[in-house]
Amino acid sequence: MKLIKIMENIAKKKIARVVICEGWDERCIQAAADLKQKKLAEPILLGNPKEIKKKSSKLGVNIDGVEIHDFKNSSLRKELVEKLVELRKNKGLTKKDAEKLIEDENYFGCMFTHVGYADAVVGSAICSTAALMRPVLQILRKKEGLVSEVGIFEDVKNKRTMFVSDPSLNISPTSEQLAQIALNAAECVREFGIEPKVAMLSFSTKGSGGNGPEVQLIRDALKLVKKEDSKLLIDGEMQVDAAVNPEAAKRKCPDSPLKGEANTLIFPNLTASNISLHALMQFSDSELGFTIIKGLEKPAGILGRTTPLDSVRNVTLSCAMQVVAKK
């Protein structure tokens, strides 16, 4: 994937510290070793140092110089508990509850990052996505705005990279939320040095499906996006073929500024986006590279329990890249 090289070039400019919550996972150990060796990131593995070193030796992986933080016996626990209580006191979190939460690698990793010991956090290599996203949303989300996910996949058939949102977090977004999802996705694309060409997807193209509430929601979102970012190349509502196929665009929406060359697809809801993305992976040669979460104070990455080593490595790299791109 062309984007991998772009991420590597950006990440090399300023080495970011990325904490990996489940540092004892074999893929995490291998990814950390690779990123450290190639000077793409400064990975920090959470876990028992003896266990991690034993596994790395068994794998034949050199992790010399890779930081390992024993979060179960960390000298930072008291500080992180106090900061967590302060952060969540309006939600009624007690010190006793915070002490229990900090025993969890995901809460520890998110607080470790929030306080400033790391620039980004990745997890869910072993646990569920929800187990990671819970502390991410509680600790690292911005005070204002919306958290959304951008999926990045390689359209092998047409030899192009596509960005899609939101495939996992927002179930039935309002027009305001849909607008923020589009803005988050555009920001993500720009971080790669690519101009976003955004299509707001629907079953309707420029009124062909009528003027029902589902279509109006997208039109309202489009107005909000244009008001917020007048320079963004965006259009809607439109069907997928009108968004990505120049010939279809000529027939269905000849006046669209996208001209059937969209690289960023905004789905109207989670049902449409999640089903479409998974169907693409099952019924075509399209390859999902990784996902990026937007709307956070500091980058966080979902590694995935069944994803291959390359994806674990690339998600970690993407977080390092985002740290540098923001500065």
C-alpha cells in the first residue's frame, strides 16, 4: 500500500512514543521490534518484562532498546490514579474505583498517554475493541467534537486508495454528527498529504431518490460541512457509482465537482458503512489496510484480535505518523 511509505516518511521526521497496551502479544512484540529497528517510532510495551523477553527470544526477535513497562508494579500508578479521579470526578469516580481501573492495561495505557508519558496508545490485540474504546473515549476524547473512525482500503481493481467513514462507532448520526464525520475524514486524508475528495453517500443522487428524511439529512450535513470548510472538495447526496466512476458521474451528476473521482466516502449510518466495508473484503480483491480514529486529543489505534502482523504494525505506525503530522 502506497500510504505505508508516506506514513514512514512522516513518522521519521520526529520519533513518537507509542504505548502498546498488550505488550506480551506476539504480534505486538514483533511490530515493536520492527518499528524500533527502523526508527519509525519509540514503542513502549506494557506487561511483565520477563514474560515479554522470554517470548521475544522464542520468536527470535531482537527487542534490545524497546522499552517495557511493568504496569502491574509501576511507580506511576499512584499518580495515574489521582489524575484519573480528577478527570472523572464529575462522573462520580472514586479513588477505590480508579485504583481498580488502573490495573487494566487499557486504562493504564490511556492514562499513561493522557498524562504525557507517551504520545499515542494502541490496543485491543487480545481484548475486544470495546474494552479499549471505553477508556479511550473517557480519557482521550476532545471536550468538543465527535469521535469517528476512518477505514483505509486498497481498491486493487482500480489501483487506488480509498478512505471510508464511519465504519464502527456512530450508529445513526444526525446531520451535525455526519458533518463532523466528514470533516474528521478530510483531516485524516490531509495528514497523508493527499487532497480529500469527499462524497456524501446515499441511495439517491441529486434528488433521484426523492426528498425524504434520509436524503434531507445528508443535504443538511453537506451544508454544514461547506460552512465549516469552504475549501473542501465535497459533494452529495450521491450513489457510490456516481461518486467513484467518472462515466456514471457524467450520466447521473454531470455538474458535480467530484467528477466521479472521490477518494473519501462518507456513509449515512453504521449499518450501511459496516456492511459495505465487510462485503468488499469478502467479495472483491479490495484489501483493508488499517483504521484511524479521529476526534481525540491524542492518537489511539485499534489493533484487532484477528488482524495479521502487518496490520498491527501499520496501525501502530499510523498513530506515530499522526503525532508528527499534528505538529
